[in-house]
Amino acid sequence: MDLFTALQTSVSGLQAQSYAISNISGNIANSQTTGYKRVDTSFVDMMSETTPKREVAGSVLAQSQLTNTIAGNVVASSVPTNMSISGTGFFTVVQKTGDANGAATFGGTNAYTRRGDFAPTADGYLMNGAGGYLTGNNLDPLTGQVTSSGPVVIGNPVLPAQPTTTVTYAANLPATPTTSASTTPPNSIAGPSITAYTPSGAPVAINMRWTQLTSTATGSTWKLSYDSGTTGNPTWTDVATPFAFDATGKLTSPSASAAAPNTVTVDLSGDTFSGYTFPNLTLDISGGLTQYADASGAVTTGTLSQNGNTSGTLTSVAVGTDGKISGTFSNGSVKTLATVGIAQFANPDGLKADSKGNYLQTADSGPPLAGLDGSTITGASNEQSNTDIATEFSKMIVTQQAYSANTRVMSTAQTMMSDLLNVIR
């Protein structure tokens, strides 16, 4: 290596260290940027000669080294739609390009980010702090079916009223009930009591009582009665289906059908409860109806629920670990509103960063693969920058010393060249 080459090498060293300090300054500047991934610097020796025993260090090349696979700390957030990814993967986002006919329009190119500080916009979309709109699948809250794919929009959905069609009931009837002649119906005990709903969402009280008809060594039979009268004027009507138990307390009638061997139901369609006649109503006792001895002499209810509801408005949202955004409605129903779009890459560090904290697909990264692939989502949280200030300051000191050393090489090589020129004077 001659003196001119030494000068050129020291210049490349200055350039490389300048490149490194630029990355360090960017990392420090973004130490508080949500989801930011620091950019490290790697140095590559450019060998000037390759002849054995004549190899000498040549110039140096500085290259960026991404840290997309290194997660930052996760902190809690008060915004329920903020989210972070535990594991690999990126949120899929698009950019808004404008408005047409009162509706937002979006660019067709997907970008990928770990910045999950998504919050609802005025028109219901979820946008992060860098202006990226979260994409995924929007679902019908009633059916759970996908209604559209693209930017996730929450908005203010209204859940329509749903009529009750099934009452699910599981209980143990006491082998020896404690009854009284003064009850109505006489010598009966309390059965299922629940509020059901009409197609318009009006509440209907379903009140029932059990009466033991026979009890022998081989088993017993019961009847179920319901209040068909209006409020304050009870009228007790017997369900047409009798209930029979064997000596062990197992329900023998009604029984499951061959078509549905695991389902035991009683048809209550056309029966009137509290003055309202249900056109389609089933009592599902598949969960278990038994008759075992019970010292209390009362019914022990295990399950009692119904599938109807009044109309409801959205009151809150939450993000599940599986990436589903669920909404809680004023009627108590919890429905899935959307699923978050997550992309995986074979080589995440091969992604190309843009100026908005996003990453773009490249040939090195490979194509995006949809799905969590073992990762999980945490709602009401944010992933912080993975920049460590102490580490960056340590690197900055080393870089400054290396830069100073390269200037010394330049001044030394220049002095040696001056000495050489002075020889011929």
C-alpha cells in the first residue's frame, strides 16, 4: 500500500464513521418513537490485494444493519385499540390518498409496521401515529362473516334486537321435593325463570315451576308448568311433554333422537309466556337434567341462558390475543367486529424502510405471509423503540474516537508525502 492509497483509505474511514454517527443520531432521535427499530452499522473490509502473503487492509465500507426482529419493551396504554405484537410479524397498513364522494380512499400498496398506536379517526378507521391505516377483515357482528377486506373500520354499529328461540337449561330436581299446598301451582317448586325477548326486543318473563307427579322405587315423573298470564295475573299451563327419571336419577324421557344423539329438547313453539306467544321456542336440556337426592328439597340450577337480546349500541372495544377486535354492546352482547391484518416475512431484516416508520416488501424479505404464526396480540399496549440510549452513547464515543484516528492517519500520510517531496528539492 502506498501513501496515496493510505490517504484514500483514511478518507473511506472518515466516510464510514460519518455514516455510523448518522445512524446513531437517528436512533437517539427516535428513542421515544413507538415501534421504532434501531439501525446499527456494520463495517466491511475492502481488501486491496488478494495475493497470498501480500494481503493488506484496504478501504472500509459501512452498511446499515436492521434490527426488525428485535422487539422493544411493551407498555400499557389507556387506548383500547392500541396494540402490540408479542413475537414476530408486522401490522399491515395503507395510506389515505384522499376523499371521494364523502368516503375515504386509500393507496393500493401495503406497508408493514410494528407501530401499533392505532386510534379511531372521526370516520371510524384505525390510524396509527404515523398516518398508517390498519387493514384486516371487517365482520358482520351478527353472523361473524367477513363483509369486506381492507382498512379496518369500527364506527358506531347498532346491534338489532334478536328474538329468543332457545332457552338452555341444566338442573337437578330433588328426589324428594320440599313443597307446600299454598304454592301456585300447589305442591310445586321453582323451575327456570329468565327474561326472553320478542323480535322487537321487548322483554318477556319466562317463569316455570316443577311438580312431581309420581315417585316409586323404579323412578318418578314430573310435569313442567309455565305462567302464560299477564303480569300480576298468573295463569299456569302445563308443558305437553312429561319428564321421566329412572331409579338412578337419570332422565329417560324426553330423550335424544337418532338424528341428534347428543341433543335433548322440548318444543315450546306456540306456547304463551306472560301474554306473549313465541312462534319458535325450544327448551334445550342437553346440558343435563337429573333427579338426585338433595337435602334442600329445591331445584339446583346449573345452566340457564337464552339466545335473544334487545337492540344495543357499541359501548367499548377490546383487542384479543388472536387479533380479533370485539365490541361490547349496551345490551350486554359481545361480538367480533374485525380481525387485524398481520404479515410475516422469511427475512424481516430484508424489508425496506420508508420515511413514515413503515417497511416495504423487497426481494430479500420475500413475500408477506398472512397470520400470527404463533405470535399474539396485546390490546391497550404499545411497543416502544428498541433503542437503548446507554448503548448508543457508548457507540457514539467509539465512533468519535475512530473518526479522530482516521484524521490522524490522513495528517501522518500527508506529512510523509511532504517529507518525500522535500527529498528531491
